[in-house]
Amino acid sequence: AAQDHEPSPALDATEFVRVFTNELQYTRGVTLPQASNQDKYIALVRTVLRPLIDRWQATQARQAEQNGKTVAYLSAEYLLGPQTGNALLSTGLEDTAREALSTLDIDLDELIAHEIEPGLGNGGLGRLAACFIDSLATKDISAIGYGIRYNYGIFRQTFVNGHQVEQPDTWMSHGTPWEITHPELAQPIGFAGRVEDTINSAGQPARKWVPGWYVQAVPCNYLVPGYGTDTVNTLRLWSARAADEFNLHIFNSGDFENAVRARTYAENISNVLYPEDSTPQGKELRLQQQYFFVAASIRDLVARTLERGVSYADLPQHITFQLNDTHPVVGIPELMRLLVDDHELEWDDAWSITREIFNYTCHTLLPEALEVWPVDLFGRLLPRHLEIIYRINEEFLNEVRLNTGNELLVRQMSIIQEQPFRAVRMAHLATVGSRRVNGVAALHSQLLKDNVLKDFSAYWPDKFTNVTNGVTPRRFVRLSNPELSDLLNDAIGTGWVRDLSQLSQLEPLADDSGFLEQFALVKAHNKSRIAAVLAARDGIELPSDAIYDVMVKRLHEYKRQSLKLLHVVSLYARVLAGTLNAEDIEPRVVVFGAKAAPGYRMAKETIALINAVAARINNAPELQGRLKIAFPANYNVTLAEKLIPAADLSEQISLAGKEASGTGNMKFALNGALTVGTLDGANVEIHELVGDENFFLFGMTEPDAESLAQAGYVPSKFYEKDADLKLAIDLIASGAFSNGDRSAFESIVSDWLWHDRFMALADFRSYLDIQTKVEEKYRDKAAWNRSAVLNVARTGFFSSDRSIQDYLDRIWMEK
Ligand code: 26Y
């Protein structure tokens, strides 16, 4: 039913078979009987790409002719997820492909499953970028995504004896049919070297950067199809190739080994995605990656815009660069260098153009996540850019001094920090060099103004705004939850896929018992589906009639996976202690999915503890099978698409004031899970929209947490006074989950008792109490289903289409 109203396919089944077999024969060089799954997969992709490429070319012609403003999204990460299903959806070819392939005895789903997803991002920030380019295309906006084509994306997580072991993500080992690469359009990107005094073409003194070495940036294009529209935009990811000039000298001298070494060094730039997502390690290679992709992107778009006859002064009417966190912020001095040194504009003219073109989105509240670059490292790699930053800073601070007369403020706002070492503060550079700065949820944007960037918001109150994050309903409802999609289509029509606010039409159906039953059947179906996936993928056996309680996100102390674990352990400990009957536990499957940054010790130990607890409780006779933990390794977008639609309960339990927004929280609510959450990030807005009766709110508020921290938080006091908490921690400390080895989880236990930076112990009681309410509500099936439907009906706001409209209204097209 879902397909009836969707884009009409550009090919019929007969034509599809013809093109597909043609591709097999002439691009793979195999006959059908010879073809491997890889051959068939590539032929499928190439067949589906044809109509998309037609639309892509028409889009480019249309956008060039319109000569309007192009949104350039600059992001070091794009966590795209699998492409095949989305391309079939956008072309309306899913049914045709299924039918056509079945006549050849090929199972479409098997080929879809063959794809290895491009995991070119860590988590929320990278996935947000992927949702945004989807929405930009769907809303027919002239836009381009720029980033890095990593050879190795986010590592593949395995567990060895319960401990995380990282394996390289070899997503490109067989190439990818989705990419259109143009080595002949590579541009040279310089690094290091020196800066010289020179005379420009007008006879004026000027500065000139003479780089010490170059790499070539090769554009690799990916198509970004809109849904229900002709627009197909571009995602341009840059791949590093050794520059010939770079090697020639060494090569001529006959030193082949060093010539190859130099090649390897240069090509290393786009080799791997850094797996850290909150503590910048200050690694030179990361700064190389940042400059590499940003310099190539800015030159690419500025050159194409100037070629259309746009004047320098008018660039801000034709280009807007959106900075996805501080990772691309080196673009600000790079545009200045391009305009002043290469194009010979006056400094002041270049600066006013630059400040009109850039906008900055901040994604964090943790001070340790703010990027700073030591000036010696920065100056070695980008000497001219450091000079430019110094001048920007000098002029900016003079202005602050003049306007405020406050020397303390001058130091606090400086782009250069002096202590504990001299470094460039990228968030300050971004704020000074941008027209608008936004946070990613209402609470986050407020806290940015009150804490992280408060001096700047006092100085420039109008610069700051909020755009609450969103997620694409195409991938995270329509594609990932076909049964719910069919139910929605039957109930309210198909318009919701492009206009998610239409979900509000479901509201009256929350009191329709027939509809609630159908809704419950969809959820039950999705639970069986994920149970089958986890059985096949990870050998995990799960009941399908239980509360599916899901916590999937990067492993971080502030997100508090340990609080979820303490809940589970305390149930088990109470059963062992005889203060709780196993029969009184509502059957529950707790699913964790989480990767830890390879160097993050506490996160890795938490993974080991979750696996250890799982090993014990999953087979504990005392629990009678009523409590299970599933921790499938290598949680990624592919798994998320199967898991989220099956969830009853969405765990969003960060300490209030620490999670900038969250986006998983939105995906769960849209698929009819109820949230158990703190008043943090976008949870605040979810709670507000769905209503308190349909949300399990617990824990301290941000001001509560702030006062507790001020008063001096002593976690051991909570341990002492809460018998259930004590029982749970003591059980872990006793070695019950480590064959009697009390030292195995000693560092976690002592962190809980003596540090507990994110106050899990302080929120434990409140969390346990709300989980009791969860069980009570789940026993009342009608009440639960009603709340679940209301979650769907009331969360249409969280479409990334709405986020993009907010960016247009408040940032890109504002004024
Ligand atoms: C500099 C480097 C260490 C670094 C690399 C990646 C720093 C941060 C990151 C990624 C951050 C991230 O994913 N932040 C998340 O962004 C989401 C989208 O806005 C938010 O929903 C989420 O709360 C935030 O943690």
C-alpha cells in the first residue's frame, strides 16, 4: 500500500531486467549464472543510479540557471548508513526491482543486505549531517555537502571475552558503486613551508604563503536524492592523492623507497576517521584532515560562483558555509587568505565578506570537547593562517577593549588561550568569524549563552539562535518501519513522509481501540524481526514478548550507561537477596549498543562490565528468564534501522545539562517508543510536546545538578543511604560478575563511590522509581499503546525538514 502514492518509477520491470542484465554483462563481464552477489549488487546499484543521474544533471542545470544562494554544509563526518534502500525509495523502484529480480530468481533483500554501510562518522553529529543533506534535497534547496572520503570509517567493534576490540572498517575493500570520482579535477592543497613579503599586482606590499608540500584533493561525488521531488544534490567527499610535484624531486634522485614513503604520508590524510568524539587529542593529522577538506571545498565553491560572474562583494548573497562544529573552522582564515592573498582584496572588505558567509553550529557543552590547537603545531602546518588569526584576534580584541574597557573580558574572549599552553580556541574563532551561532536544542542554546559562550552572547546578543535537531522520516520511519508506514498511510494518507507535522492527524486514533491493536501488532512484528536479526547476527536468543528497553548511543560517562546497568543489577541483587520475587519482574529485554573511543578507559571498562553482567544474568535460574541483556557488537546505522522500530522504551538518561540534543531520542519517539529521560537536550522538547503522562521523566534538572556540584557532591553518601544502590554496587564489587575477582571492576566501583562526575548515584533512586512506573504502565496494555500512539502523533516537529526550515528562516535566508 505504501508504494501506491510514492514516486512513479522511471523504469518498468521488463526494462529493469534489461538494464540490470546489461550491467552484469558489460560492466561486470559476467553472465547471470556466473554472477556473484557482489556482481548482482553492483548491477542493481548501477541500474537504480540511472534515473537518479538524470535527475542529478537536471538539478545542476536548474540550480546554475537560478543563480541563487547555495548552502554548503561543511562537516568532517557523514554517517550515511546503507544507500540502496533509500535510492529505491527515492526512485520509486522498490516494487519494480523486487519483481524484476524475482524473474531472475534473485532476492532483492539479499542484495540490499549485501551493502556495507559507509560509516564515515562517529555518532550524532555525523548522522545529523546525513539527515540534513537528505532534507535539503527533499526541500529542493540548492545545497552541497562537503567532507572527507575516509578509506576506513568508524572501526568495527568486536568483543573478546567481553572486552571491546577494534577492527579496521574495510568498507572500501571492494570499492563502491555509489561513488563518482574525478581524479582529473583534483586540486593541490598546500601545507607548512614559509610566508614571504611580496608586492602584489597593484604594487602594494603583501604576504605570500609558500607551502612546503602539497597533496591533491580528489573529488568523489555521491548523489543525494530528495524524496517526492526531482532534486538530486551532491555530497562531495575529498580523497587525498600524493601530488606529483611533491615526489618528483626525490623520485628523480632515484630514491624509490622515500618516494613511496612520501606518497604514503600524503595519502594518509584521508585514510582514517578519528574514533574520538569528545576529547580532541590535538593530533597534527587531524588538523591536516580539517584543512585539507575545507580548503578544497571553499576553493571549489568560490571558484564556481565567481565563474558565474558573481562579484566578490556579492559572494555572501550566493554562498553560505555552515560549520558543523569547530572541525571545519579553519575555513575562516582560509577564505581570508584566498581573498586577501590570492585575489588581492583589501583586508577589511575580505573580513566583512567572510563574516557574512560563515555560520557556526555548536554541538557540545563539555569543556573538554572544545577544540584547541597549540600555536606551535598550528604555525608549523599553516603559518599564513596563524598570522591571519593573530590579526583577526588583534582587531577583535581592540574593539572589545574600546567598547567595554574590560581587560579581563579581553582575555576571556581572546581567540588565543595563554594557559596552560598557547593555543587557538576554535570555538572563539568560529564565533568571531560567523554571522550566526546556534545550539542544537532549546536548552542547549540557552546554556551556550549562559555558560560556554556567555561573554560573546553578552557582546553580540543577536548573533545567537537555536535550531533544534531533527531526523529524516524517510530513513527512520518510512524505510526502517514499513509496517508502521503502511498503518500510517491507511490512517492519514502518505503526506507525512514529506510533511511530518501531519502525524498530528493521528491524535484521535489514540482512543480508537481497533487502531491501538493494529499499532500493537506492528510493534510485536518489529520485536520478532529484531529478535531474528540478533539471533542470526550475534547468536543472541531473546523472547519477543517482553518490554524492549533500548539504550543505543556512543559510550560516554555523561550519557550514563552505568545508570541503566545499575538498574538491571539492582533487580538481580534484590532477587538474590529475597527482597524481590522474580515473578514480580515484568519480563524485559535490555538492549545496549555502544562503541567506546579506543583510548577511553572508563568507557571500555563499562562495556566489559555490561557484557559480564549479561553473561551472568542471562542464564541466572533465579530470574526465570524474565530479565535479559542483549549487547550486540558494532552498533551502526544498519542495525539501528532494525532496532529502533522494535523498542518499547527509549533510554535518554544523561545528566541534565550535558547532552546537547540527542537525535536517537527523536527516532524512538517517532517509532512509538516511550522515553524514560532526564530534562536534558531535546528531551525537554519531547516531554513538552508529548505531555507528562506519555513520558517517564526522572532525575535532577540542570540547575539541581549545578547546585549539587556547587555544594560539593559526595557520591558515597548516596551509596550509604540507599540500600538498593548499596546492594547493587556491593554485588559488582564482590566479584559476582567476574568469577570472584574483586579487582576486575574496581576502577568503576571506586569511580562511582569517589568521583561519579555525572552523578549517576544521585539520580539512582529517582531512576528506579520511574522504572517501577514503567512496569505498572506496561501491564496496562491499552494505556501503554495509547501513550505510544500519542508519541508518534505529537513528535512530527522532530523532522529534519523542520530543522532545515529553521536554518533557512533564522540563518541562511534571514534578513
Ligand atoms: C574534535 C573531535 C574530538 C570530535 C569529533 C566528533 C568532537 C566531537 C565529535 C562529535 C560530537 C557529537 O556527535 N555530538 C553530538 O551531536 C549531536 C547532533 O547535534 C547531538 O544530538 C548530541 O547531543 C551531541 O553529543
